[in-house]
Amino acid sequence: MIKTEPPNLELPEDVDTLQQMVMHLLADLDDLNKQLAWYKRYVFGRRSEQLDPSQLTLFEGLGAEAEEPPQETPVAALSSPKKRNGHHKGRRPLPADLPRERIEHHPPQEELICSGCGHHKEIIGQEVTEQLDYVPASFVVRQHIRYKYACKNCQGNVSIAELPAFAIEKGRPGNGLLAHVLTSKYADHLPLHRMEGIFARHGIDIQRSTLCDWVGGCAELVSAIVGDIKRRVLSSAKIHTDDTPVPVQTKDCKRTRDGYLWAYIGEQNDVVFDYTPTRIRDGPIEFLGDYAGFVQADAYQGYDKLFAQGKCIEVGCWAHTRRKFFDAKETDPARAYQMLALIGQLYDVERRVKEDNLDAAGIERLRQEQSRPILGQIKSCLDGWSVQVLPRSPIGKAITYALGQWTALNRYVDNGILSIDNNLAERILRMVVIGRKNWLFAGSDNGGKRAAIIYSLTASCKLCGIDPFAYLRDVIDRVSTHPASRISQLVIGM
């Protein structure tokens, strides 16, 4: 047997760090055991997908709320009101604002005669059991009837009311349908060709190209609102930003190339997306312009020129840093796990921040007291390791990244409004990531710009806890006739 020497590295003496290292190791050990079990089944176990017929009996009682075994329980007992009560312990009540449809049930006539005295029984109360049901979405045709008036004496001078402003000029879609299309694509990730099929099942023939035109028309309609959201973001004291690629169809329609959507998030949960045809550094520079606040981002070199101008201040992301040490745990587990444990202690402080619901001043005090000493331990480890490892190894790259970002990674401790990481921007970009798995690509750069506009609204709705359909329906109703000087009244959250 070949013996391997353990790495020449002293373990930390701090008990908390050692405990967290053990927890990380145990978690990885559990994952490895699961993987090993899967491989053993794959290599040595049965490969057939056939089920033993006796296994199917496991599913016979699925969903039943009977307390006795299914084979011994009468069917009538399964439907007793006590076992289907809508107020079952632990079950959430159904929303009070949903419409209710009453369905009354009375006992059979023969049971309404009292068996004791022969008199007719009377109603003494009722038990209500609520069942959640679904009515498929339906279309409605709104007829705008304009009556004509004329002078009978002159046989002329005809008067007729003007049509109200339509979101799509000379188009047939109502505002509710437009809001549904936008919400389905940009909030629920439903491609237009699937919507085309869904509408066809209702007997409505709407071509994909028509839906695309509607999306473009709506994007143009609400672009002024997104412009005002951008103004609010740029007036925020801090901005989270990140980007993700979006496949864009080339002019010959034979292949795709990468365009990019950039998310910018302000303090008040305002989200603005910006589209650029390539991942050039001029994208964030052009968008942020003369912004003078905190910008939290990853270490993408495209931001370097922006920060070099000295107007905005870089804030690092500990989640990105942690990820690099996580990737190095296979090749240098001792150093990687020690660093993961120390970074975990930083996040323990952040959990206490949320649990205690501290204001900005309280957050800053707690971080100075508890996070600052941990950062000192991390810096000491990084400085010591940097001369012990190969720079191009995974652990070497992780150390180089952390040291290169060190000033930016420490800034969150000195200001309570800042976050420890940029995960907020990553969560928002997940909307785009999930969406592109469904709609696959944008048809053109203009399509990318339209997507940026609508994503700005749906993402802002998500962060503010607002139903995107309700918001878009209201905005489309009002924006055509709303004064441009008061466009801020249509911004989410106002």
C-alpha cells in the first residue's frame, strides 16, 4: 500500500473554526457516500426499470386521510367531514379574497324524520368544508359599441364617440391579454410558441409573430417607466450589479451569438436591466455614468475602468470568494476547509443581523465587533498560504482572488447598508437563466432590448412582492394617457 503524507499545514487552534471545518467535512462525506451508493447500484445493482407488482400497492392509499389501513376502512369513512375538514390542524386557510361557490348538501329525506318521536328535524347549524378548485383561464370579447347621433331635421351632422386609447394601436388585444402575455413570458418563463398552442386550444388563432409584435409594442409603451426606475437606481446609495449571457439569433438565422443582460438593483428594490450586444466594459460605464456611490459586483475586469475613475466605490462579494475555495477543496482540502469555516463564521454574523432585525448603525457595530476579528484571521491565513502554494493551482487562484479583492471585500464591515455578498443580483438574474432555458434565444438585439425593459418591471415586482400581472395590467391601462411629467407615479412601489 502506498502511504501518503498529510499536508505540512498546522490546523487552527480556534475551536469554532475547527468545529466548522468538521461540519464541512461531514457534509462532504455525506455527499460522497450518496455518490458512492449510486455508483455501486449502477455498477453492481439491477439495471432493469421494471417494478415488482407488490410495490404498486404502496401507492394505493396515496392522498387518503384515513387513520386506519386502506384495506380495512370503509369507503364512506374516508369521506367523513372530520377527515376532510378545511380547518385541519396545521393546514393553511384558503385566501379570503378568492370567490366562494356554495354547494349545499342535505341528508336524505328518510333521515329527516326523527326515529325517536317522529317529528321533522330542523336545521341547527352547518359544517363548512372548503375545497380549492380551478377554472381554466378564459377569453372574453369586449365589444366597444359607439352609438351614432345625427340631426333628423338636417339629415346630417353625425356625431360618434371616439374609441378609448388602445395599448396596441389598431390591434385587437385587450390590456388584460397583453399583461398575461408579458407575465407568462417574463415572469413564468413561457415561450411565445407555447402560448400560441395554449391559445389554439381555446379556439383562438394568434400567430407567434403577432405575439412578438405585441411584446415589442408593450415594451415601447412602458419604456418611459423603466427610464424613471433607472433614475431611482442611479440616485441610490448602493447598487448591486451582475450580468448573464443571452443567445441572440444572427441575421442569417443559422446560429446564435451571445448578447448580455446586466441587472442593476438599487436600495428600494428597484431593478433595471440593460442589454449590450457584447460583454464590453463600456456597458456598465455607459449605464452608471457619473454615479458616485457603492457598486457591489464580482471581480469582472470590465468594472476596473469604472472604479479607476474614482467616482464610485467597489464592494466585493464573499460568495464569489467562497466559491473559489469550495472548488479547491479536492486538491487542497486542509486549507480550503479552514477558509470555508472562517467564511462561514462571517455568514453566522449576518444571520444574527437578520434575526435581530438591526438598523444600519446596529449592523455596523455588530460587524465591527464580530466580523472584523474574523477578517483578521482570514488575512493572516491568506498571507501565510500565498508563499506556500503554486499560484496556478486551484487554491493558489482562490488565494490570489481574495487578496486582490481584499479592500473591496472588507468594505461591507464599515457601512451597515452594504451586503456581505452580491447574491441579490444573482437571484434576480436567475429569472433570465430559467427563461432562456425555455425560450432558448432572442431573435435580435432589439429583442434583447425589449427583454431588458420587461424584465426590469417583472423583477422589480418580484422584489417588492407585487403580482406582476396586476401591475402590468394597471400600467397598460394608464400609461397611454398618463402625463409624462408624472410618470414616476407609475413606478413600482410608488
